[in-house]
Amino acid sequence: MLKSKNPCCKQFSMLAAFLFLFICSPKIFAQSPEKAFSKALHFADSVYSTGDLKSARAAYLFAKKINPAHPGVNNRIAEIDRILAQSAQTRTQALQELYSAEDALKNNDLAKAESALGVVGKLNSHERDILQKLNELQIILNQKLELEYKYQDHIHQAENLLSTGYFDKATVQVNAALQLKPDDKNATLLLNSIQNQKKQAVARFEPLYAAARSAYNQKDYAQAVSVINEALKILPEHNGAQELYNTCAGILSYQQELVQLYSSIIQRADKAFAQGNNTEAISLYRQALDVNPDEEYPKMQIRKIENQAVDAKTRQEQFNQLIASADEAYKAAQWQQAASLYDEALNLKPNDKYATSRKKEAESRWAEIMRKENNYRLWIAQGDSLSNLEKWEQAVVVFTKALQVKPE
């Protein structure tokens, strides 16, 4: 810490020695008092102009010995005494505040240290040792304030993450804070709180996650999404839950696209039928059946159109043609088309055993293909979700399963 000794003492000692020589010089005492006083006063004024008040005071005192009644000298000495008294008081206060700031910094009382250094700055001291110490302590204070800011920022982020259930990310922030302040009790307490709250959250999360997996296994994807959303509100960082949500959401999105496509085709088919364009209407209704083979409405509309177009004379010819086309499709393993054609033939002859038998077999073959297709699409959707999450190894496993279902 600072010493109370003024750094100007060395300069003052040198000047005092010079004054001693000046006073004792035989030449000065050999001159008249007026000349001696004039030289002494001139010297004192020159020292005063440099700002060295203590040395200037000594010079004016010497001049006063020569001419004690000179008012200018006496006034200047009184002025210097007032300034030096005020300077001494300022230095004393500055030293006290610097002592206080240094002690506060040791105790990490940054607010007190900042206040004390602010007082020193306002005192506007020009003494070199005061300014040097003020600068040193200000640097230390700035370093500690920067560390405190980083620490508080980590704690603030941790608290925000904790409030939204991001326990792992909150833990990372607290650990970063503890690297700045390893012995900080508040950060340690917050870390323990995060761990305890995570345990409680896991206990609430697990039943919901299990219910979501069960809904997924039962292909109730909407229910799975609904439940997993609730689970993710508790543990948004859970990778398995996020993967399950992405998979189910992807399947629902695909199904919704099919619904919209089917609806669009049906609207076009109904419009064509209403305008009497039966050929285009039948083509569109068949496209709708390609999208959703289980829908009865397109089949009903096709039958209606065909019944309107076919009379008794041509019914058998059309039936034969449909059976021939259906048989060709059947031989070419075009099961959906074959089943559709047999179904159209049965519209003409509902009790035909051959068409009924072949339609049933074609539908069975087509159903098996669709089952594999659905499994393939599910594996592809899950693989895409894993790829989006950059879980490449798991994605490769899932895509391999998709290729096993549909090698071509």
C-alpha cells in the first residue's frame, strides 16, 4: 500500500540545499537588502510557477527574512499554506479511500470498492503515487467486474434454462459459473437444485413416454404425438422422445397428404361426372382408389357410370373383355389393377365364381404388397428423422431394414 511520505520530498531536499547555499553565499549578504530581496523574490516566484509549492514556500520565507513587511510575500505564503493544507487533507482522504477500496477488493465487495475509487477520482488529486495506485486498483476492479458479469450471465442463463426444463444445458451453465468461482455457494446450491428437479421431472416423464410408445406400436400416431408433446414439455432434451415425435409427426404428415390428394382427385372426378365426361370421371375415380383402396365412394361412382353406359346386349362382351384384361393384369402380377378389373366384371355379373375367386386372390396379393409398402414407408420416415438428427449409424440400420422389406 501507499506510504504517507510525499514523493516531492527528494525534490524539496535538493532545493533546500540550494537555498542554503544561496542564503550563505557571501555575495548575497554583501549586496544591499533591496537587491538581495529582489533576487530572493524572483527566485521564489520562478519556483512557484513550477507548481512546487513546498519549495516555493521555503523560498518566500527566505525572502521574508530579508523584508518581513512585504505584503506580496506574506500574502503568497498565506496562499501557499492554505493550498498545502487543503492538499494534505485531500491526500489523507484519498489514502483512506484507497485503503478502503483495496480492502473491499480483497473481500470481493465490488460495490464498495467501486464507490471508494469513485471518491478518489472526484478528489482530482495530481500526486503521482495516488494516481498510480488508483489506476492499479481500477484495473483489478475492472477484472473482477468482468468476471462477475460472466458469472452472473452463466447463472442467469442456467436459471432460464431450468425454468423451461432444459436441465442438462442448465448444468453446463452452472459448471461454467463454477469455473469462474469454484467455491461459490450459490452456484453449488443451484447445481444441486437442478439435479433434484431433474429427478422429479424424470419421474413425471417416464409414464407419458411409455404411453406414447404404446400408442406408436398400436399405430395411433395422433395419440402418440399428443402424449409425447406433454412429455417433451417436462424433458425437452430427451432424444428418444424427440425422435419418436419426429417419426409420428412424419407419418401423420404423409397420411394428411394422402387425404388431401384423395379429396382433390374426388372433386375433379365428381366434376367430370356431373359434366357427362364419364371416361375422364372413371379414370379419376380409379386414381382415387390408387390413393385409398379402402374407400367405397369411388367404387360406387364407377359402378354407377358403368351401369349407365352398359346395356344388356353389351354387358357380356364387356364382362369378357374385363375378365381378359384382368387375367392379363393378374399374370403380370398387377394385383391392384387385376382386382379392380375383376370387381368391374362382377358389377356386370355379381355371382360369377371365377371373377369372385380371382378378385379375392388378387386382393390378397395386393394387400401383402401394401403391407410391405407401409412397413417400408415407416422405416424410411424413421430413417429420415434419424438422418435429420445426424444419428447416422442408427439411420443406416433403419434404412437397411427398409431395403430388406423392399430390396428393389
